[in-house]
Amino acid sequence: MTAKIIDGKLIAAKVRQEVKDKTAELLASKGVHPGLAAVLVGDNPASHTYVKMKRKACAEVGIESFGFDLPQDASQSQVESLVQELNARPDIHGILVQLPLPAHLDEEKVLAAVGLNKDVDGFHPLNAGRLAQKGREPDFVPATPAGVIRLLEETGVQFSGANAVVLGRSNIVGMPVAMLLVRNDCTVTICHSRTKNLPEVIRGADILVAAVGRAQMVKGDWIKPGAVVIDVGTNRINDSSAKDGSRLVGDVDFESAVEVAGAITPVPGGVGPMTIAMLLVNTLRAAEMSLKKG
Ligand code: NDP
């Protein structure tokens, strides 16, 4: 059997078009132009690239983006004051603080300073807490996990009662993905570096979400035939046949997994494009919410 390839680029393009149409409508009907502030502290090249990609995506759908760069040695109070200033600006509906922050900064405090109504990354502890509680609704859900769920929905997955395994327990991917799957009535197992008999646990998964950051770790014979596999991992490996001597791969060994899974996301072209698309969805939502809250 060869798995269906879940085309994240195509699905993300559809999501971006939806955002573009609704953004134009919001501007025309209410005069509100959604605005996103990107706070970047320091000189991490990958973070610079991500912020650039996010701002470009904003421009393409008619969302205004504002960049705020602080130096590597910015103090805690400098970063928090900037966030407070942005909280007060009516032209800014969403604030993203690009992670990771330099090690001397208290990430939790910075994220808690972001106004709940502008928390488009969904990393504010109150939104994260609500996501983990039954009967509570977060205002925003983190973009990558939201993108994972949208990919599963678009693939026509039967969530209710499915055994889902989430590989990884980070705050930005693993844990929120697991919470969202529980909310969708899956029976969820969360795996991490101390999990025993990992291949055996994974073999029980109807839905597998891999977010470990270990190149091609999950092998085809760990996967239940017909399972739906979402590979969040983004790892660069050497490849002498590639133009720059390297290429991106996921946490799943695609070549062997594609022979067993029912559906699978490629890397690149799977989860990656969805992350940015869902950030745009959240920014539009923040702008719409600003109207309701007067
Ligand atoms: P983290 O490093 O924060 O978390 C990795 C998780 O994997 C941890 O919970 C860790 O366990 C677990 N883990 C590590 N090694 C093993 C192992 N050998 N066996 C089992 N579990 C293991 O990573 P992130 O969640 O931030 O990111 C995961 C991957 O997703 C990365 O490749 C990252 O680049 C990618 N990513 C992609 C995005 C996209 O848009 N496509 C967005 C965000 C991330 P423990 O907790 O015990 O340490």
C-alpha cells in the first residue's frame, strides 16, 4: 500500500485565501485593517528567517505587519515594556514574540505580558490552561497544533475513539496537539524521551503526530498499516546530491512510512506551510474580536 500524501501547501493555500477574503471584507465593512506585531529579540538567524516569512505571508493576505527588533542583550523590562506598548496600540491586533528568546530572559513572564486578546500564538498561560481544561475555551490555539488538526480534518480522519499517539511533549507542539486531539474525542498517548517500547506504543496509533526533532526516527515498521501520520519534525541532514549539500527531513522515515501509512504529510510541504497559515487565521480572529470587545 502507498499512502495518500497530505498536501500541506495546497491546504495552506486554501486557508490563506479564506483569510485574504475575510480580511478584505472586514476592511470594507468595518474599516478594520488587521495588524500583527512581530517581536524579535537577538540575532538567531532561523528566528530572523521565520519572522520574515510570517511578515511576507501577512502582506500577501492584506494583514499589516510591524517588526520590532531588540538587541541580543535586551533586558527583561525592555522586552516587557515593548509588549505593553503593543498591547495598548489599537492598530495592532496580534502580538507574536518569536521564540526562542535569549537565555537570560524569562520566557514565561514575557509571554504572560502579551494581552490575552492579542495572544495570536496562543502561548499565554491562561490560553494554554484553558486548552487543557474541559468546558473552557482558549481565545487562541497555537498555530502549529491548530495546523495539525486542520490537516487531519481535511484528510477526513475519524477522530472519535481513534487511538492517537503524540511523539513529543513541548509547550509549542506536543502538549497542545495532545490537548486538541483529546478535545476531538481521541484516546491520546503522549510519548517523550523516557517512554519505553516506543515502536510498540506507536504501532497502536490510528493517528500519529511526530514532533521530536530527530531526523527520520520513526520507521515504517513502527507504523500501524493505514494510520494517518503527521510529521511536524523539521531536521536538516547532509545530502551530497543536494545543491547546498543538505536537505530537510521529518521525524518520520518517509520512504518506509509511505509504504505502510494510510496518509502521511511530507517534509517539507506538510505541517510547515500550515503553521504560518494558522497564525494568519489567529490574527484575523484577533481583529474580529477587537470589534466585539468595543
Ligand atoms: P522540543 O525539542 O521542544 O521537544 C522535543 C520533544 O521530543 C520532547 O518532548 C522530547 O522529550 C521528545 N524527544 C526527544 N528525543 C526523543 C526520543 N529519542 N524519543 C522520544 N521522544 C523524544 O521540540 P519542538 O516540539 O519545539 O519541535 C519538534 C520538532 O518539530 C522539531 O524538529 C522542530 O523543528 C519542529 N517544528 C516544526 C514546526 C513547523 O512549523 N513545521 C513548528 C515547530 C516545531 P523530553 O520532553 O523527555 O525531553
